[in-house]
Amino acid sequence: MAESKREVCSEGTEEMVEALNDLPGTEDLDDLSLPAPPKPFKDFYQGGSVDIIHPDDIAVNWDDLIGLTNAKLILKEHLMMPLKFPHLFKGCAIKNMLLYGPPGCGKSMLMKALARESRACLMIVNSYSIMSRMVTDQAQFMRAVFACATANQPCIVLMEDIEVFVEDEYTEARDVLFQLMCTKAIDSIPIIAMTRFPWLLYKEMRLKRSFPTPVYVPMPDEASRNVLFKMHLNLESSVTEEDFEELVKHTEGYTVSDMLVVVRDALMEPVREIQRATHFRLERHQSVDQPDEMIDMETACSSSAPGAKSKSLADILPNDLYVKPMTIDNIHNCLSRCKPCMKSDELEQYTKFNEESST
């Protein structure tokens, strides 16, 4: 499954594995004890397999995530509070969670916001990398990952694409993961499994029991799509609330990533217009350097417009060029080209799984 992804993940893995093999205490990893290697490990993990991000290096916070109210509430209650205020949860193991939902809806952003707000390191493990040709010992790899997480506490371990653990070739890594999760050595380290295919994951009963708290990260609802458009679009002042409602209606079934593709495409429309233009004329507009000052600027126009002169962009100084604001028509044109990545039957699978796992 996804062979190309495994190839990508193998890049940078060799350096990480060699560094792990040199850590003190990793010579004997047949038992469940975790070595206590020295900090920091950031340099060892830059690559396609494992990455450790310090909370100070994360720019995302809860307020940056539009909607996702239920997911944020669960993560705050079950993870942020125990990580940030451990004295309030003495004797209680931190819950492991399954984060699932369509791609491009904010799962990774949620994890970054959680790590930042919890003041915890975020260790991101790409599950496909465990089958990399550079990882000759899955058991050693898994134990070393948690050794590093233990040494960098507070730390959150994020297992991306956890559904691959269902495959037969992941048996060794899966068994070690279950063994480690049953020890007190990592009670203080939350393990977040992330997947697009939760129904595949739950075929393995031990995986299901290991992540008893499924958290659904759904598609953006109407209110969220409205906020996203207003946040990212620099539209002309004539755009009305009804125009935004129309955009929301036309983006039903779009993920956040789909919408950002539309936004980026629409932002380029005024630029494409001046690239196509063969004629310009002088019009008074707000100065780029002095916003309070109105100056004459080169404005794209038709060849028959009064004052039109044949020019190319090479003839115009950067601050003399006027770029028109994006219009609502620009966005509708982009919507006709940029289609959603998810199909309706795929979304129905998420709805069905969410209902079944909630009962």
C-alpha cells in the first residue's frame, strides 16, 4: 500500500538509525526497558521518518483552527490539561487517542496546536518509514523512538498513517508497540494515532483497544467555510454577505485544503489579468509606498479604452503597477476548475464510522 510513500520516507532514515544505534543503552533492546539517551535529538530526526518539534518552534494555536469545536474540546480536556498540569492528574495514565477524518481537514494542525498549548515536544513518526530498507530491526526502532520521547518529556508521540500497522509485514513493530503501551514506562507519554482509514484500523482488535478514544476531525461546516473565505480572501469592498453565502453553498464537500487551493488560485486571477494585458493606461489609485497618497498608476485596460497605450510588464516599474482587487467572479471561475478531492461515498464512510464508534 502506497509504495511511493515508503520510498520517500526512506530518505534521511539511515542517518537517524545510525544515530540511534550509537545511543547509550540501546545495545540491549530485547526487554521492555527504555534507554535514557541524552538531549537534544532534533538533529537525528530531521528526515522523512521521525521529526521532533519543540513547542517554541510551532506557530499554530487553538484560535488558528476554524471550527473543530468538539475535537479541540476533547484534546484540551484529555491531553492538554494532564500535560500542562500533571500535579492535578497524579496516578492517572494519559489517554491514547485515535485522530481520524478526511485528508486536509486539520488533523496535523490540531496536533501542533496541542503541543504548543501544552508546552510539549511533538514527535511525529511516519509509520511507513518502519518498513524502510534502512530500518533492519523494527523492535529496536520502536523502542528507540519511545526512549527519545521519554528523554524529551513532556512529549506527544504522533503515529501518522497508523492503519499500516494492520498489514502483516508490520507484525513485529505492532507487537512491540502493544507491549510498550502496557508498561508504566510510557504512562506519561500520550500516543496519538492518526489515520484516514479508521475502519481498517479497527479490524485489529488490539489496535482498537489501544486507542479507546476516537476523535473525529470532520469536513468544515457552513459557518467554518464562511469564516475561512473571509479570513483568506482580500475581496473588493462591494462583496456582500449574500455573496459569501453563495460561496459557502458552492463549497459543500470541500475540505479545508480544497478551499485553500481555490483561494490561492483566485488570488492569482488579478495577476493573470495583468500578465495577459497588452494595453495599460494611467489611473489614480492608492500608492503602494504611501497608502494615504493617491497617485497615477499603470492599469490594465482594453486596447480601445481612452488613454490606452501598448505596453508590456517589462516597461512598467513595480510600484507603478496597479493590480485590481479580486472579485467574486474570480472565485466562481476558480470553483469551476478546482473540484473537491473527496467523493460523497467516501464521506459517507466517515459518517457511518463516527456514528458506530460513538455508540
